[in-house]
Amino acid sequence: MASMIKLERVKIGLSQTEMAQRLGISLSYYRRIEKDIDCCPVGKIKEMADIFNCSADKLMAEVK
């Protein structure tokens, strides 16, 4: 999931800082989510899906 989140963030041209601000979380916590160190709460997955204009299922998929 972490690699898909990063891929989608980069695709829409947001920095990690901007993404963390939009989600209302700290930059360090967001970075840990992208590095697959911390789990992402379901509510934040939905928020990210809305930001990326994609489904939550897509975000939870693995990049191949």
C-alpha cells in the first residue's frame, strides 16, 4: 500500500509536506506511512483516495 500512496501523490504533484497538511497529520507520521513503517488508519486511506480521486481499494493494492 505504501508504494501506491507514494505513486499517487507524486502523480498529482504533491510534496509529502502538502499531503501531511491536507490529511491533518505530522510530516514525520506521513513519511512513516509512505515507508510502510506505520499503518495508515482506514479514515486516512479514504481521505487519500478522495485527494487522489481514486478508490481506497486502489491505494491498498501493491504496485507491480
